Amino acid sequence: MISLPTISRRGLIAGGGLLLSGCDRVVRQPTIEGWVEGAAGLHMPAQRLLLGRDALAREFREADMSPTFRSNGNTEGDAAWAAHAAEGFARWSLRVDGLVKRPLDLPLTALKAMTQRRQITRHDCVEGWSAIGQWQGPQLAQVLAMAGLMPSARFVVFHCADKTGEDPYYESIDLVDAFHLQTILAWGMNGRELPVEHGAPVRLRVERQLGYKQAKYVMRVEVRDTLAGLYGGKGGYWEDVAGYQWYGGI
Amino acid sequence: MDEDKNFTPFKGRILREGSDAPRAPARRHRLSTRLWHWANVLVLLVMAMSGLMIFNAHPRLYWGAYGANDDPAWLEFGVWTDDAGANHGGITLLGHTVETTGIFGLSRGSDGQELALAFPGWMTLPSTYDLALARSWHLAFAWGLALGLAAYLLWSLANGHIRRDLHITRAEWSPRSIARDVVDHLRFRFHDDGYGVLQKLAYAGVLFGLLPLMIASGLALSPGMDAAAPWLLDVLGGRQSARSLHFLGLCGIGLFVVVHLAMVLASGPVNQVRGMITGQKREGDRP
């Protein structure tokens, strides 16, 4: 017996035609949908009130780690990324731009030369599963400090090399999470270089949020004052495409 | 509420048959109980149906902190294809698979097409696979469940409902009293003079056990909450244990609802439903 895989299930259903039942008509009624999405606006302020800026996600011991860490989403980047991958990312660099005083191009060696943070944390997918793994990399705060934020900076956007549909993957977080102690640009996983299926050469770890916020194959870090104008305007690929909440803390 | 000239104010005393109390509509349920009851019908239905949709996104349950496809699951919904090419759905509990084709694992959509879904569309909200929308509904109504339960418990503490109607007395805890209530239930003999001991146990179990468990285990699934309150996962045994307990809690609530509805049907449904709507019932009415 095989467990139900998400992707093929979606495929099965997509072919199934969408005959809305009466219940679904209520669920998708715009006023009611607006009310439900409005209630979602309570989640983030309520959690931030409880969390504060600094509360840490739990860190585990090596003995607590998952024997295999499931990879999810895309397992490779686009053609430009593939060219870098073929060279072991030797000529790859991370672009840091937007509302910064000093735009940067940071090669992998520069990221590895910065003060490192290593953390064993639990990755929680929005689908419900969890995996525990070890991540290593510089804090995002270090990179942002090096670039110097302009006063109008409010969001940090991660542009990625992988594509599910038309647009490349992208995600964003606010400055509270961007400057959180455990928010790192991970180039290492479980004591090795970040494997390709987990987003080589660099992925984001923002440990107090769900898996879809942990952008893989990060090519560019863009600092912005608003999420309006970024693709669909909701701040992330799954947020724009499928209506997932931008705040992934819950 | 209609004022009847024979109306006797309810003072926590149950008007007993044969007493000198007037045969007037007796107060059966307080306004707080009635409001919470009907709000819960809606809230719990939405929570359960959207919750099953969320479960469909990863229909495997584990114990401990982590758990994903490569880890052993204690409960799993799945599909398989036989040699003749026919698809089957089933549930594997602790390694034993039971075929459930047509309902769990594999069901048919409204157009007759086979769908590989843990819970069929007619049980979920929305009826087609939409994790994002189900989460929005689940998390919005969770506020209603949590704040509603907190308000109801405080209100019931203040107006004496818990002390007078739900508190199980020492005499009621005696095996003899419990045995008598079991026998009464088996004989379909239902009494009107307040809740019986089994009824109290059921209500108290839901109020102080299952619903708080659902709220705590639901909160523990949020990575943000886990950073704010790490003790939640210490108590529940890890995030995947919390997810398993969240599912088992739903099974418990489902069982309660089935028994609750059966008891309403067995004990005079018209009078019972009227009691839960108007707060009054005719004294002396018997099923």
C-alpha cells in the first residue's frame, strides 16, 4: 500500500471536474470568504504578542534528528542555476539589493567565511509532516547589516531559481523574522553541503514559520518597503498561486 | 423568553414529578448553555470538516517530534492497485490494513471519477482538495471554539452551572450509583431530575478533557506557538504526537456526538430539542 502523495492526488482531482456542492458555494461565497480571511488577520498580531521578537524555536540534539529528511517542492533550479551547479557553485554569488545602501554580490566562500550559526531544528510542512535536521550558515541579520538597510525597508524577499509553474519561487518575511537570531542563510545541512534537493547552494531557514517559507535555491535577497508589485502582491509563490497565508507561523 | 404566569424561577432546584411544584414549563437549559450549544454545532462541524481536509494533505500519523513519509506511521490512509488494475482504498492501523474502498482512501467525486482522498469530499470542507482554504476556515473558527469555550466555562462557573449540574458528587461516584445509571440507560429509562452520572461524565469529559485537548494540541501544531510556549510540546510529547492526539480527540468528539444524538432520539427528541432551543420543556412529558 502506498500513502497518498500530494502531487498525484492533485492531478487526479484536477481531472475530476469541479462540481461545487451547496456547501462549497457557501465556502466560496465572497463575503463569507472575506470574513474568514479577515479572521486570519488576527493570527499574526496574536502570535507576535505571545512570541515577542526574540522567542526561539526549539533546538534539538543530534540524536533527535530524522533518519531521512524528506525533500519537498522542486528538486532543482532553472538552466542558469544548473550551470552553476555543474561548477559546484564556484562562480555563483548571492545578490543582495533593493532598499540597501550597499548592494552586494556574495560568493559562497564569503557566506562561509562569515560568523556561522549551526542549529538543529524541526521543519514543519503545511501538509502536516515534520522532519528534524541540522542547518548551518550566516545569520541573515549579518548579511543585511553588511548591505545596510534604508530607513524605508520593511520586507526581505527571497528570489529563487526553482520554478513550479510560470513564475520562479519567491518568499518574503518581515524585519522581525529577518533579524531573528535563528534566521540563517543555510549552505550546510546535517554536517554537509546543502544537498541539491534541499535547495543548494543556499536556502532560507526562518524557524518559527512553516515549510513553504523556507525558500530553497535562493539567488537574490531583495529588501522592499511593500509586497505590492511583487508578482501577485501576496508576498510568496504559494500565497499568490493557492491562497496560503503569508504569515506561516500557524 | 415567554413569561408564563405560572413560571417558577429556577433556583438550581429541579422540579420533580410528584412534588408540589406547579406543572408549568420548567427551565431546562440556561441561555448560556443554549447559545454555546448551537454555536458549537456550527463551529465543531466546520472545524471537523475543514480538519479532515487538512488531514487529507498528509494522511499519516506518527508519535514523537518528527514524522514524514519515510518514518513509520501508526495510522495511514492509502491506495493500491490490484493485479487486474482496479484501485482500492484502505486504512492501515498499527500494520493491519483494512479495505475501505468507496469511502476512505479511495472514493468517487460527484462526476463518478475515482479520487484518492483519505476522507471523501462529502466529509470535508471544501469538498475538493484545497489545503489553503481549509486552513483559513479551520484557523478562523478556532478562535470561536477557544473563546467560546473560555466564555462558557467562566459563565458556567459564575452562574453555578458547573457546581450544580455538572459536579459529580461523592455519592454519584459510587460503583452502585454508576451501575444503576448504566442499567437505566440499557432499559432506556431516562430521568428528568438533572443529569445522571454517566451524562455528567460525558459532558465533563468533553468540557474539561476533549475540547481543551483539541485546543492545546491544535496550538502545538503551530511552529510560532511552539517557540512561544515550548512546554506545550513537552506536555503533549512532540509535534507529531500532538497531531496524533488532535486526530484522536476528533474521534472522541465524534463518538460523543453520535452517543449524544442517540440519547436525544431515545429520550424524546422533540422535547429535548425544544428544551435546547427555548430553554423550557413541559414537566411530566415522557418519551
